[in-house]
Amino acid sequence: MTNTSVFRHFLPQFIATILGTLMAASDGMTYGWTSPMIPFLKSNQTHIPVTEEDTEWLETIVLFGAATGLPFTILGVNYLGRKMCMIISAFIGSICWTILLLTHSVSLVFVARFFQGLAGDMCFVAAPMYIAEIAEPKIRGFLSALIYLMMLTGILLVYSVGAYAPYVCVPIIGMVLCLTQVVLFPLMPESPYYLIYQNKKEHAKKSLIRLRGKGMEINDEIADMEKAVERQKTEKGRLQDLFLIKSNRRGMMIMTILNGTQHFVGISVILMNLHIILNEAGSVYLETSLAAIIFAVVMLVAATISSVIIDKFGRKILLIISAILTGIILLIIAVYFHLKNLHYDVLSISWIPAVGVMIYAATFKFGLGLVPIVVTAEVFPTTIKAIGMTFADVIYVIASIISIFVYAALYKNFGMHTPFYLFGCCSFLSVIFVHFYVPETKGKSLEEIQLMLKGHGKKTDEKA
């Protein structure tokens, strides 16, 4: 195929992915909302009076919403479909942004934030499933990475607009993103895998024709999907199957370690404590809002580069390179703080932490911060995917909370260098895990990945 025909061939999948992940940008705005908004809400310019205790709950209420939404998400993606859950998620998001735009009550802010957490959780389970099931293996990594790029775009939006524009601008942008998905995404096809799972094989064929383009031969691909779903239906999709079946157990182990590693190399800690870290370093003054924007821009650029090359170079190599470079920069920052803690004169190199965290933003998002969300949608079969991805999401949240508490305890009792030493060591340990236990899924169909996890390699004719 010529470049033009290749572009036309992949365009329907790209459009469906973009329209289906606008809610992810909204979720990124939700995640970063407290950073610019808490100072505003605590100022004498606010129209929503808050107490110190209120501000402490504004971040955690989102996590409670995400946890509460887990059973609804599992049932929704299996019984309503991936597409419908993505629409519902965006609809809830649009209502929440409307409340934040119009309310003068902190109680309604809490309600909106709670349901934003629920909607975000539904989005980050349903959307990766949908994308992995509509995408061809050649571009599945790139398309799966787009959801994370959209989230980073949302973080950058809220850091920039929230810090320098009037309060109303952020909720208006969030509303526009969500309502655009609510209006346009229903025009996109449902996942053919899901339709086959629901015994709607003719609908699945029509869906695949729309995704691959008219005139494309889809009979072999449909046959492979039907074969894969029929085999996977023998694995009933019960909660206990997540641990009793070898391939599911291995997939769960991979996602537990990868999701845990993301936080135990310090991403939540650095995102939430960037100003404290820079102040502790005694760096040349850099406005917190500007530092946050630069940090978000660097993450977005690195993740964009990674998404473009992930299907060329593979998942494992990006994870390994990212872990090694991230470990090095974390240890450099740790040594700086250690020397400072020992009262060495570090004024001449006080730029190291400021530059270091920006390099960290690049090295982390290049692999460790992007690849896990791609792999999550690949390692679980159709029957257990909703439960597996939801559990992976729970682990992500729990690891985030634990890492923050560990950081606080080590920083308070031993100094800033101690948590950075821990984060650096965790980064290097992840290299060993990725090398020996994470399979390379580049260019493989979802069924081939399942057979790999079962230890069959390419012997697709063997019984699972």
C-alpha cells in the first residue's frame, strides 16, 4: 500500500480512538485540578469558601469515587459494552464540570469530585479495552498510548489555564471535551470482540468493515476473533479465574509489578510535592506554577515520542531503557540531598534537583509511565478483561497512596535523600523483572499474547 492508502486504512481506528479518549483529557484535568485551584480556593478571591480540612479532602475524594465505581465498571463493560461505558463516563464528567462551574457550595464540589473519580475509573478501564480490541497489531501500541497522551494533555491544560486564567475557564474546557465525546463518539462502531462475545457476529463484521475500510478483506480476521473468543469462553471469567488460570495469574503479576513500580519510582510523590522538593534543594527560584507546567510539557513530549516508536521497537526495550535512566537520575538527586543533609556546600550545584526532576519527567514517561497502560489492555482475555483491568486500576491507586505515605515517613525521619534512594533502587529492580517476566507483545494479536502467557509461544494450535 502507498503512504496515502495506509493512512486511509488506519484513519477510522485513529478517529475512533481520539473521540473515545476525550474523557481521558478531562480526567487529566481532574487529577491536576487541585494543584492550581487549592491556592485560589484558600484566597480571599474565592467564591467557594473552604477550610484547611476541606482542601485535604479535595484530592482523596476522587480516589474514593474511583474505588466506589469499580463494581459498576466491571458490570458495565461486560453488559453494556465498552462503547456505552465510554459514553456514560463522558456524560457523568460533563455533569460534574457543570456543577464545578455553577456551584458556590464546597459540598457540591465534593460531590462533583467524587463522581469525577467514578467516571475517570470507568474511562480508564473501558477505553483501553475498546482500543486494544479495535486496533490492528501494527498500531495497537500507538493507539493504546493515546489515552495516556490525552490524560497528560489534560494535566497540562489545567496547570496552564488553572494557574493564569479565571476560575470558570477550566470547567468550561472540561465540559466541552466531555460533551464532544457524548455527541460524536456514538457514531463510532462498537468493539468487534465484544459483539462476537455477545453472539452478534453480523454486527461484528459490519463494525470491523468500518474500522478497516471498505474493500478490505476481513474474513480471516473475523474468523480469528471468533476462534479466540470461543476459546476464551471456556475460561468462564469468574473472579477466582484471575488467580486460578496460569495466563491470568501471570498477567495479574505483570500488572501488579508494573503499576506498583510506577509509584515506587516516585511519580505521585514528585507530582504532588514538586515545590517542596525544589525548596528543599535550595534551587534558584522557580515559580511553582511555571515548574509544574514545564514538568507537564516534558512528560507530554516524552510520552508522545514513546507512543510513536512503541510499535517499532517494542514494549520491553522502552521499559528497560526508561527504568535504567530513571534510576540513574533518581540516585543523582538522592546523592545531592544526601550531601546537603551532611552540610556540604552544594550551592554551586543547587540546579541539579530542578534539572533532575525535569529529566525524570522525560525518562519516566518514555517507558515506565506509558507502557503499562498499553500492556494492561493486552494481557487479559476478553472474558476476564474487565475484572483484570479493574484490579490493575485498584493496585495503581493503592500503590500511589502507599508511596506517598512511605515518602512522608522517610523524609520526616531521615531526610529527603532517603526516599530518593529507595525510588532509584526500585527503578533498577524493575529492569530485572521486565527482562525475565514481561513478554514482548509488539505486533502480536490478542490471542497470540494469551497463548504466550500460557507458555505456548507461537504454537497456536495447542489447547489452552
